[in-house]
Amino acid sequence: MRNATKNAGHSGNSTVTGVRPGRFGIVVVRGRSMSPVLKDGDRLLARYGAAPRPGSLAVVRLPDGPSGPRPLSVKRVVHRDADGWWVERDNPAEGIDSWHVGAIADEDVVAVVLARLWPSPRPAGLLVPPPR
């Protein structure tokens, strides 16, 4: 297994090019949009090209903002509709999500998070936000 480290989150530059579907990689969380579940610096195991499911965490490419391309982001997949995948942040006070940019196209769901590897390992199914 070849690992590729990518930054994903609200800040920092990252791109994923030339990654074949089915490959695994390490994603480094940047920013606070997924706190308290994920924190800046967390390391995640992701599978590129995997199909998301509602409730899962995914690495997504958000549409360009006013100042150009946005970095890749980790978001929670909520549901799929005719326009694509609706994704949200866990922290309503930080970041950008589908409430700002609309649904995310299939090709912009880059990877699905399988687990947090560091600092406290957890399968992705246990990375759920507290009730609001």
C-alpha cells in the first residue's frame, strides 16, 4: 500500500491528482470545521474513489470561492439529491459546506474516511458529532 499525505480542512493548500480509485492515503485535517469530532492535525485513513454513504466522512473538493480554488475539505455526508451530495461541517461556527455552495458533484467526492489514525485511533463509524 502506497500512502500519500494530503492536507484537508478549512485552511492550507492541497490537491489530489493522479490518485487511482481504490488507493488508500493519509489525510491531515486542517482547520476547525469538523470539531469537536476532528481537530486540526488529526490523521485520517481515506480510500480514494470510494462511494460515500449518509453519515460518513468524506474528503471533498468544494467549488471555487471568490479568491480562487478552495483546499480539499473533510465534511460529513448528509444525503444525496438530484444535484449531488449534500455535505455539512460538524462545527456550525467554522468553515464552508453545502449550506454555502450547494450539493457536491460525484466527481468532487475525492475519498471516504475509514478511520482516524492519530491521535486517538477510531473507526470512522465512531466519529459521530454530539447532538446539537
